[in-house]
Amino acid sequence: MMASASAKQAPKITSKASAGGTGAAGVTGGPPIMPLASPLMGKKKKPFLGMPAPLGYVPGLGRGATGFTTRSDIGPARDANDPVDDRHAPPGKRTVGDQMKKNQDDDDEDLNDTNYDEFNGYAGSLFSSGPYEKDDEEADAIYAALDKRMDERRKERRELREKEEIEKYRMERPKIQQQFSDLKRKLAEVSEEEWLSIPEVGDARNKRQRNPRYEKLTPVPDSFFSKHLQTGENHTTVDPLQGLGGLNTPYPGSMTPGLMTPGTGELDMRKIGQARNTLMDMRLSQVSDSVSGQTVVDPKGYLTDLNSMIPTHGGDISDIKKARLLLKSVRETNPHHPPAWIASARLEEVTGKLQVARNLIMKGTEMCPKSEDVWLEAARLQPGDTAKAVVAQAVRHLPQSVRIYIRAAELETDVRAKKRVLRKALENVSKSVRLWKTAVELEEPEDARIMLSRAVECCPTSVELWLALARLETYENARRVLNKARENIPTDRHIWITAAKLEEANGNTQMVDKIIDRAITSLHANGVEINREQWIQDAEECDKAGSVATCQAVIRAVIGIGIEEEDRKHTWMEDAESCVAHGALECARAIYAHALQVFPSKKSVWLRAAYFEKNHGTRESLEALLQRAVAHCPKAEVLWLMGAKSKWLAEDVPAARSILALAFQANPNSEEIWLAAVKLESENNEYERARRLLAKARSSAPTARVFMKSVKLEWVLGNIEAAQELCTEALKHYEDFPKLWMMRGQIEEQCENMDKAREAYNQGLKKCPHSVALWLLLSHLEERVGQLTRARAILEKARLKNPQSPELWLESVRLEFRAGLKNIANTLMAKALQECPNSGILWAEAVFLEARPQRKTKSVDALKKCEHDPHVLLAVAKLFWSERKITKAREWFLRTVKIEPDLGDAWALFYKFELQHGTEEQQEEVRKRCENAEPRHGELWCAESKHVLNWQKKTGEILALVASKIKNTF
């Protein structure tokens, strides 16, 4: 039974498998899938199983199972919203429905009328959906060849026509370059002076473009909205069904007016404003105390805000109304609050309603009769006679008010009436210092003295009244007054200082120190802290008032208070410099004198005091100080030399010699003193004495500088052979001193012995390879004889031996520039600034290597790198000078000589500048300042000051000489 069932089922399984296999084969193209043998099948297989199907066989056709498609043929069913398999599909292609819609759109041709042209037909190809076969490709190639052939035939004519059209267009509209070609040819005739006189191009943009401002937004007032709501076509309405007839307030039973105007559905802006004011009124009432009438709102801050709302005369009317309503609310909420009445009156005054303001403030005086401010405001707003009446009424309410009495006196025009008012005031308020001072100022000296004697009785604690009375009294009475003042006010230092000044003014200077000492003791006893800075300020005021003895006594008394022992010297020096800066020279002198008493053996303190006397004192005071200094510090050579120089400048040569003789005794074999003695003799044309001194110095204190000065003296006197012999002798002992080699080479150059000079420089460089000046002299020598290549090689070798030397880089740049090789000079300058980025002399030269338009930019870069370098500041001054900006140039010259007064080039350029653009007074001032500074350095300055022909010239003569050789080539 089971076998027959399986036999019956076998054909069905076969047919289904065959159908499935056929479908699969149709999809994959593989062999048909063989069915697996089942254990239920009979042992004998059907003959057709496993055999290929006959030709034309359709599975299921005999059973009528045809005309349907299975899932194996079309795949699983998918909804239109299902995502596609591609996870990175672009938007619009991420669902199955999107892709189906896109495929349908691609199949449809766009045959719209807008896509049709009469000549070309449709923009797209009507047959794009058809297959592109080989004959289509051949046809396209033939058409392309025809188009190319036709284009070549018309090419020449087309290009010729285009060329003619361009020429015609250029004739009608030429380029700017062509329009100005004739003017540019004429530039060859412009001279350098005319070119320099052309003004700089300013900013041609208008003011709004040059100064862009943020867009200003002004709030739109309510009246604007109200106007446009009435005139506009579209009206903003509120649905009446919403039932918004009014605003619910926090108080039950109160309702603001409705937002709608009656009869229309439009917004009423006026009623919105009224509702807002009502709400504000209620809020003010909410925070007020109805029992006491005092508000808990901060009146100062609140009224400050109200004042900020008060508009000017041109203010918006609605803003004025808002402020008026707010102030009215404040007055009604708290009528006894004075600032509310004052602010209301000032609002009406600003808006021009002066009478309303007066009425308001008078109402305020009724509500706040005990307020000074309200009465003073009423007096200010009222006219003259009415103001007097208001003040009289105020006095009745406030008989102790000082400000009202002062205002009453100001309202009076007659001096006698003012005195009467003030005397009446003093009867009521006798303790007011302000009233006494105002009354005393109106009196004559005798009456003022009488009033002050009464004033100090009424106000015994006022220092000003006591001091004013002491000034008006005689010497004896003033002493009594000050003694009484000290009894009443034992804690004030000004009374003691005034007493000391009084004694000094009457010639009793020995009492000054006692009074100041007693003052310190008394103030200590009364628990007053001695503030050192305040006392020094008082001493400076005494100095400026001419009380020198008092000033010095105060300094001596307080200078050591509150300072640690190890900080005394440093602090006192700072105090002295501060006094000098404030112009109190006697204070500074007193500080130095006290410091010298405490530190008599400190050379630095003596030096500072000496420099102070040199700059601010007299020659006699300086010499007296130096005599004391050398007595305490005999080993300080600089003090001896300053004393000798002071005598020499006063043309007292014997006194200078005697000082130097004493210096020799104190400092035997001192090089500085030997050389100072030689200079003294040589400057006074005592050459033989100078020679003997140098010979003695060479034997007793031989140094390289002594030999150098010996060679220099023979050289400048014209004894070339003696100078050469001394130089040779010196080099035997000091061959590593480069200045001797320089002098030997320069002497040979002066004698036109170039080979010997070169040999001297080369020998010196072997001994002193790090002497930059020797390398520069050798380079100059080679350049002078025309050996530019050798000079260049020498400078390169020097830079290898002395890296990061700005002087060598600068000479290399200038060498190329003098040779006319500006490009190489610029390249070298760039390398130099890389190696020495903070060198002022290189940046100063780089500014003027640039073309004129780029110099300003370069100067800004130089100032960023070397902000306080004098050479860069000098270059900026020259730049402004070249641009004819006289004021700025003078400012930068002043800045340069202030930063580095030892730079002679700056003084020479400044003097040249003043000779061209300054007055005689300015020229003389520069010359005097230069003589005081005594500059020693600078390229141009040293070239003249160290020349053998100028060795006896003073600083002023060298200044004029250097300035005369400067040419305005920058």
C-alpha cells in the first residue's frame, strides 16, 4: 500500500522538480538539477527519469498548468517604499519606487513644444532610445567630416572679419595705456625737483567709504505703526471670537481698555500705550508702602533710569509723554520723594515748558519742605527776585542749611549784600568752615583777620582757618596762633611745617630743624603714623615756595623713616631722581647731602651727586663737592678728572694742573691721570710738556694706550718719522693692540705708501683677526686703488672670521652699491638681515636701499624689529625729512638724540635739518645740547673728529663741519 502511494507521488515530484529545474536553468544556464532518490520510491526507476526532455516539451502542459510565473522567475515581492540594495544610493534613488519612477521617466521622450526648434527640431534625439548600430556611426563620421571641411573654407574670411571688428572696437574705445602714451613720453622732460614736488595721492574714496560705520538702527515709535495701520490697505485684526477685549491684570476687578477700536477690528496703538502705562502704574503701586508713604524702589537708580529717558529739544514727542507719565506715577506713588519732583521739573525745562517746571518744583517744595535739593532747584529755576524769595522761604524751613545760605549769597549782586547774607548765616550756623571761608574771601585783610580770629574760636579743628589766620598776623602773633592751633589740632603736620616756614621767612633758620624734630616727636606721641612719601611731597612744595631750609630740614628728618638698612642707598638715590624729575632741586641736593654723610666712602654716591651738580648746580658747587669727594675717595680717578676738567673749562689751567698733581700722589702710575695730564697740556699748546709727560708715562706706567697717545701726538704735530718709530716700538710690546696697527697703516696711507699700508693691515689681521675696523680699513684701501674683486674677497673672508658682524655686512652692501650693482646689494642685504635680524644699522640702510614708494613699509618693518635702536629712529627721521614732513621729522630727531645722545651722526643730521628748516633759536638749541652731550661715536662724526687736521677742534666746530658735508641724497 505504501509502495503504490509512493509510486503515485513520484510523477508529481518529478514534474515539480523538472519545472523548478527548467526555471533555474533558464536563469543560470546550467544543467538541470537531478532529483534525489527517495527511500519510498520503488527499486525499479522509471525509464524517463534523468533523461533530457524531448523537443518541444513544456512541463505541465498536459495538465493545463501553463500561463503563470513563479517566485523563482521574478524574485521576492518588494514594496515601493522598501530600500534598494545599494546602501550609498543618492537621494531620489534610495527606494524601489524611486528607481521604478526614474526608469519610466528615462523611457519617455520630452516632446514638449518648448523643446522644439523650427530649424533643428527637438533638442534631444528622437531616436535616442533605439539601438546605435554601425551604420549610424558611419553616418555620424561622414557628417562630421563635412562640417570640418565647410568650416575650413570659411576660416580665413571669419578670422579676417574678427580682426577688423577688434581694430574698429579699439579705435572707438582705446585702452587707458594708449590714452596716456603721449603724456608718458613727456615724463622724460620732468626734472627731479618737479618730480619730488608732486604731492602724494590721498584716499579718493568718499568719507562714508573711508570710515565705514555700523548700520544704525533706530526704534520705530508707536505713532509710525498707528499711521500706517490707518492708511494701509492690509489691516492687522484680531478675531473677535477669541474674546480678547482687554488685558487681564494681576488685580481682581480691574481691566484695561480693550485693544480694539469700537466698530472696527483694527489694533488701536493708543490704547496699547495706555494699557502699558496702567500696568506700570500698578506695578509701582504694588511695591509701595501705603502706610508710611515711602517707596521701597531704589529711588536713585530708578530716577537715574528716568533721567536717561529725558529727551533733548528734538526728542520724540511720544518718548517725552512716556517720561512724563512715569514721573507722574512716581510723584503720585510717593509724593514726599524729592528726586521725583526735581526730575519732573527738569523734564519740563528740557522740553521748553519753563513755567510748568516752576509750578512743579514749587509744588515739590510744599510736599518736601525739608529737602535742600528741592529748594535749590526751585531757586535755580525761578528768576532773580522770585529766586530770592524762594531762598528766604527755604531759610525759614531749613535755618541750618549751609548750601541754601551760599546760594542766597550767590543770588546777591552787591558785595555788601553778600556780606550781610553771610554774616546772617554765620549767626545761625557758626560751625560751618565753608561759610567762614566764603565770608573771609569777601573781606579786606584787616577785617579778614578779625573774622578769622572769631572763626578759629568757632571751628577750632579747621587747619585751613588757623593757617589763613597765621598768614595774616604779624610774626609774633602768627607764632601764638600756630601754638594755639597745635594745641587744638595736635595730629596735623601742616601746622608744624607752616611754623618752620614762618621761622625761616623771618631769618630764624636755626629754629627750623628744632621745629621739624619736635613735630616728628609730637606726632609720634599722638599716635600719628609718619608717612614718608607725604612728608617728601610737603618738602617739594616747600622747595617750590622758596623755603629751602624747611625743605632740607624735612628731608633730613624723614628720609630714613621706614627703610631697611640694606635698602637705604638704593631708595635714597631713587628719591633724589624723583625730586629732580619733579623740579625740586633743593630736595634732591638735601637727599644727596644726607646720603654722603651716611656713606662717605661710596664712590657711586659721590659720582651721582657730582653729576647732579654738573647738570643742575653751579661750577662753584661742583668744585666744592669734588674737593670733598676726593678727600673721602682719593682712589676714585674719575672724581679727580672731573675736578681738573671743571677747572680747565673755567680756563684755570694752573688749578687743573695742581689737581692732577694731587691725583698723581694719590694714584701713582694711573693711566687715566697720565693721559688727562697729557691732554691738558696738548689742548693748551704745551706740546713739549705733553711729550715729557708721555715719555715719563712710557717709562713709569707703560700701557698700550700711553703708546697710542704718544704716536697720535707726534702724528698730529706732523712728526711722521717719530710717530713711525714710536709705533714700531709699541708693536714690539703690544702687537695684539689693533689700534696701533690701524695707525701704522693710516700713516703709510697718508704718505701714499699703499703697499706698506696693505702690509701693515695684513700683519695686524694676523695678530688681531677679530678686529672689524682693521678688515674695513684694508677693504677701503683695496677699493681706493681700484681692486674691487680683492676688496670683496677681503670682506667675505672677514665675515667668515667674524660671523654675525653687522658692520662687515653693511660694508659689503655698500661696496656693491658704490660699484653700481644694486641687485647684488639687495641680495646681500637680504642675507645680512637673515644673519643679523636685530641690527639697527642694517635696517637703517635697508630702508634707503628700497625705492621711494616702498621705504615707508620697510621703515615699519625696521621699527618692529628694532623699536629703540637709534640708527632706525634716525632713518625714520630722514625718511620724514625727505618727504618734507617737517614736524614729524623734528619729533623723530628729538627722540633719537634723547635715546642715544652719544651718537654724533644724529646730532649732525639734526643740526643740518634745523639749518634748512628751523629758526636760529632752534639751531642754537641743537648746538648747545650737542656740546653738553659731547658725542664720541658715529660713522660720519668719527671720520671728522678723528682726522689729524681736526684734533684740536671743539664739539661745536666738529658739529658744523660734519653737517656741512652731509648732502640730502636720501
